[in-house]
Amino acid sequence: MTPRERYLAVLTYQPTDRIPFQPGFPREKTLKRWQSEGLPENVNWFDHLCETIGIGRTYGSRSVPWPGPNLRMNPAFEEKVLEHKDGHYIVQDWMGNITEISDEYDYTYIRAAKDFVTRKWHKFPVESRTDFEEMKKRYRADDPVRYPEDFKNRVKVLKERDDICSVSVPGPFWQLREWCGFEPLCMLFLDDPGFVFEMIAFWTDFVSATLARVLEAGVLDVIHISEDMAYKEKSMISPAMADEFLAPTWRRWASEARQAGVPVVDMDSDGYVEDLIPLWIASGINVCDPIEVAAGNDLPKFSNKFGHKMAYRQGVDKRCIARGGSAIENELRRLEPVVKSGGYIPGCDHGVPYDISWPDFVRYCRMLAEITRWL
């Protein structure tokens, strides 16, 4: 089977020769630690890992070009340092937020998730309807920057792909939080629901209109929706509120994806998601991740409770990998029945953190390769 066939077969509960080998990806600080512990510098860490544990190529034989679209605002806000004192920067980021970060980093760490960076927010770009009207001007579906100039040529290459082609979409909760801030947004749900519906409607239409070109091209395998809408024990807004405000958007996007032949609509949310999964299933979403164990998610329970209505990615407790030894083996044995039952691609339940050593990561990956039938 090709990597694409294998990936789609697993997540749609079809027979497969192996499970995709996707152990997780390190952030910048993690990679630096690994290089101090035996990972050679100036090598592709994943290729070296596969060579170390003795498995062959796990991904496609040809690169999969990004097809678009670019859903970010255009123009972006100017990135600049506003103040530097007491070991912190106060910066304006590209999204228009005024945020504070340690001067160990700079605003480029906000632009891309290169590491685990804690921030404090001071001000958000949308505080009124007037602000929102100005923000809307930065999101034009017909903006030429939405797609690469060689889009047609990329589509030709993608028609011959042997690995998956996916696009990521900020969900309505995610996007409104970027504009308004988390706490102000939560208050708006109660104080001005009409304004919330107005912003959601705009975002829903913008994404649908912008996705239309790539959906029409027929080259997508996965649409990945980012929401991050749960804490350790509860969702950030109630399931009932999510059903009222967010589910109509999810349903529309999932329906448009299915009509275009996209087999996987994947929902990404950190935190405890058991109460949200029924809403996602009802909305046409058929995969979710990262299934964080520390948040109380019980993947074997989910597998039994929801059956083939939902498939999963990641879900291996990062704390067990960090503890090493028998903790790794016990964690993978806990999940092995779910791997065997289908509908699950195991991997670290978020980015691989700094407290996981290179020797322990190699040990974990060797065992993971065994249960996914690469060894």
C-alpha cells in the first residue's frame, strides 16, 4: 500500500498492511536536547530515527506540494517590539495582538510554533463592531495571495501523489479567539450573541469561498479543523453552546468536503473532549486529535463508546515517554487493542516536549514500530 492508501484506510476503518508510523514531532528546544544526546546535527532527524530503529521509508516517494489556500489575514499587522524590560518583551504580533513573552524568545516564536512559549495577552485587535469591520478588509476570498501562482501545476503533481494532501482551517472558535481574545470572546457569547453569530457567519463564508478552488480541483484527502476549545476537565464553552454557535459551521464545511470527495475531516482540540465528540460526529467530522491523556481522555473508552463513528490520531501519553523504561511499554500496551481494532494512528499526544530524552524517544519509537507492524 502507498502511505496515502494506508493513512486513509486506517482512519476509515478499512484493512491495511501497516499503521502509519507517526511518533510525533519535536519542537526546537527538544531537538537541541536530542542533538546533545546523540542525534547528529545537520541530518533529517526522522530519517535518522528510522535508520536507527531499522525501518524503511514510511512516507511517500515524491513530495506533496502545498495546494493552498492561505487563510491568513492580508495585510498582516506589523510585527514590532513595543517595550523591553524585566526580562520580557511586549510586542505587537502579526495578528494585531499586544502580547508579552520572555526575552528568551522573540515575536518570530509567535508567528510559528517553533517551541512551547507562554504568552500574556494585553490587548486584542477586535474590541468592537468597528474593529471587526476593519478586520474583515484583511480577509478577501478573491485576494490573489490565497493560492500559489503555480496552483494548476501543483494540482497536476498532486493527481499523482502517493502521500496524503491536507489543508488546515482555523475553526470558528479558534478564529474568533484570535480576534477578540479568549475571555472577551467568552463574555460576548453571553453579552452579545448576535455579534458572535455575525463574526462566525463571516468566517464560515470566507473559509468556504476560499476553499472552493482546491475542493473543485479534487486533490484533498484531509481537511484539518483547529479549534483548541477544551480545558483539562471541561470544554471552554458548554457542549450546548458549541452546538448552537459552532456546529452549523462544522456541518457546512464537512458537507462541502464530502461533496468534493474528501474522505477525512479531522478536528484538533487540546483538553478533555469526550463531551464534544458526539457533536463532532453529528457534524460529519470523523477523526479527532491529539487525545491528551493528562486532560482525562481515555482512548480505549472512546473506542468502545463511539465505535466506528470516530477515528483518532496521537493519544500516547507524553509523560510516559518522558518517564522511560516500563512506563513506555505499559502505555503502548494500554493502547495496543485500539491500534488492532482500527481507526487509530498512535503518536505522542501533542508536540514532543523537552523532557523526553533522545534514548527514551528511540525506545518508544522502536516499540511503536512493532505494534504498527513496521518491525
